[in-house]
Amino acid sequence: METYDETMEYTRQAKRDFAAVGRAWFFYFAVSIAVAFLASFLAGIFGGTWLESDWGLYMVGLVIPYLFAFPVFFLLIRRKVAPGTFSPEKKKLPFRSLLKWFCIAQFLMVLGNLLGLFWSTVIEMLTGAETTTTIDLVSTSDMFPVITMVVLLAPIVEELVFRKYVIDRMYPYGEKTAIFLSATVFAVMHGNLNQVFYAFFLGCAQGYLYCKTRDVRYTICIHMMVNFVGSVLPLFAQNFSDMAMVVVVIIDFVIGIAGLVFLLTDFARNQLWLEEGEIVLPEHKRISITWLNKPFMIFTWIYLIGAFVSNYILPIVMK
């Protein structure tokens, strides 16, 4: 294990590495927004009513930005490899453990949703702006586009971007740093302040699982299962009755309670731990290197301000 000193080359390298991750995320965001606006503009001219369909909205909002933004992100981040190595050895996860981590993820989702609901209520009381939940976003969609885009496509891209490539590059600085960094940006980039809490909690759980297994297929699978329970089940239930929605809520909480039990059990048995990095950042420089580098700060504040304005200011102005 090596320790950074201000005079060492490794300190400058660390700054370059974390700044590179910030730039990669910034351009991923910028390209996504630019391509989405361009696609919306062109679809409005040539697409007729296609843009108003569920497929059109998902293509413009997800698929087309992914096709352009993801390659840019990959090219930017793959050229900036931190010192040290991330073990390519994958560890097999038994099926029962996969289900356990799904339950834990579902518990964190329920907890995050409750915190998000509280946050939304406070904001609505202060501003008078109505907020939108995840269920609201899919409640008017057809089933097949939701399954294709939200359950299948989005988890693959998001787990590659926010888990595999970022954690692989940041792992030499320690699991805590890599997990917390990826989870924070995962939460911020949801672009909806209602989703910040559960996205951060889910990002921490997924990051931890990826660090321990080195296999992104497990996190993709759990992400798909979580999105299915959070989007497809409510959409399916609302076509029947209010009682069906109650059943879905009960299922969510039952799975969540099981996840809480699993999480507490693992804590009690000391089965959760974080590995130190091969490279230890100096205590007095750690925050400035990881969180206060210019690309990361610019990306974070632009995204947070944009999300706040679009979710809480514009609805009031446009009333």
C-alpha cells in the first residue's frame, strides 16, 4: 500500500484521475441532453405524431442519447486509468445470495422512496409545485415499451456507466471512495430530486456487490428486477383495481422487510466490509481531490440546479 504526499507524483496523478471521471460524466450528461434536444427537434419536424407515442418518447429520451453519450463516456474514461490494478477475477454469486441482494436493494428503494416522498411534500408546501414520482412517469405508458426500455435497456447501460467502468478506474483508491463516488453521481444524474435518495442507496448496494463479485452481470440482473417491481408491477396492477395496487405495495414492503432482515444479519455477523485501496489519499487532500475538482463540481452543480429548476421552478412559472 502506498501513501500520497503533496510532493509526490501520485498526488498529481490522483487529481488527474478524479478530474477525468468528472469530465467523462459531464460530457455524458452534455451529449445526452444535446442529442435528446436534437432528436426531439427533428422528430417534431419529420416524425409527425410518432414523438407523442411511448416508443417515440423512450427513443428520444433514452435510446438515442445512450447511442451517442455512452461511447463518448467510454472513450473519455478508458484513457484515464488510476495507478494500481483492479482484479479481473470474478466471484460466483449463488442464486440465493442474488435473491438476498435483490431484497436488500428493494428495502433501500422503499426507504429511499419514503425519504423522497417526505422531501417532495416539503418542497410542495414551500413552492406549491407538484412533483412527479417514478410511478407517475410510467403509469400512462404501454407495458411493452416500459419492459424494453426501463427494465431491459436502462439497467444495462447504467450499470456499465455507473458501476463497472467507474469503479474499475477508481478501485485502487479504495472501495469506499469508488462506491460512494459512483452512487453519488448515479443519484444526481436521475435528474429528479424525488429519486435522489433511493438512487443513492441503490447505487451504494450495487457498487458494493460489484466490488465483491467483479461481475457486472449480477448488478444488471438486480437492477432489472428492481425496475420490474417498481414500474411493471404497478403498471400491470393499475389495469385491474385499486386492490391490485394495494397488493403490489404489500409485496414491495414484504420484500423490503426481508431485505432489512438480511442487511441487519450481515452487519451482526460482520459480513459487510470495505477493502482499503492500494493507494491512500492524504487525509487533508482527500475531499479536494475526489469531490472538489473542477470538472466534478461543474457537472454536479449544473445538474442539481437544472433538476431543481425543471422540477420546482418551471411548474410554478408556467402555471
